[in-house]
Amino acid sequence: MFGLTLKFEQHFVGFGEYHSNRWNQIIHMIFFPILVWSTQLLLTFIPVYNSNFSWILTGSCVVYYICLHQVYGSLYAPIVLYSCYTANQFSTFNLPILLIASILFVGSWGCQIISHGVNEGEQPPTFERPIEAVIMGPFVIFCFTLFSMGLFKDHGKHLQELCERKYASYMDNQSKTK
């Protein structure tokens, strides 16, 4: 398939191909932010110079998202950076942080994987393109949420039409292979 490129529409449509069911989309809107935060929390335990890997990865993703789409990336940047900040603050509490983060991480993945099986009838794209799914998933879900709220209607409608065509083509290919 395609890797991490600077082609926003390609990523969005590729993601939309695996997420056509409304219930699955809602599950992702709920559990992807939890997954991002728990990942950021887990990564606070990997030191990098005077920081940690949570900040390094989050900062790198923010730069990539802004390069991918300036408007949507700029809107998502403060959200994901604040998420990283709260994860870093939470990591200083006198709690079983690794246990909490691990439960949230595994639970979020579990809910999304089960949702794919129940609502889409197939495995998530994470198994085919793991890096792309993990890096792009949160950003695409954020953009999908913007469109679901009625923001950027024209672009959202255009992308939805592209997703529907891609999904129809995918289903047509699936029926031919059976």
C-alpha cells in the first residue's frame, strides 16, 4: 500500500475504506483519544536527554500533521500537545501509572479491534499497516470528528464521497474473490 506520505486525501480515504460503519466510527472517536493519551503516558517512562519519548514522538507527529494539512494539523496540534502535557503531569502522581496506562492502552485497542470484527466484519488496518495506522489514525479520527460536527462541510463531503467510492470498489473486489 502506501506509507507515511504527505498526501492527506490518500490517508483519509485509505482509513475510510476500513471504517464505513457509523458505530465503528463512534467507537474510534471515543477510544482513539484514550489510546493516544495512554501511549503518551507509557512513553513518559523512556527518557531522552532532558525530556522523554512522549514529547519527542508527539512533537514529531505534530510537525508531520501540520505538513500533511496546515489547517487541520494546526487545529489538532494544541489538543495532542495538551494531551501529552497531561500525560506527563499524570506520570508524576504517586499511583500505579504503568498499570493504569496499560489497562487503558489494552482496553482501547480491544474495544476498537472488537468493533472492527462486529461492525465492519474484518480486522482493522493496524494489522496490515501498523505504523501508518498508529501515526495517522488519531489525526484522521480528529478530522473525521471535525467533519461530523459540521465543520469544513465541503471538504468533508468530498472526502466522504471518495471514501464511499473506495469502499464500494473494495467490496466489489471482495465479492469477486469469494
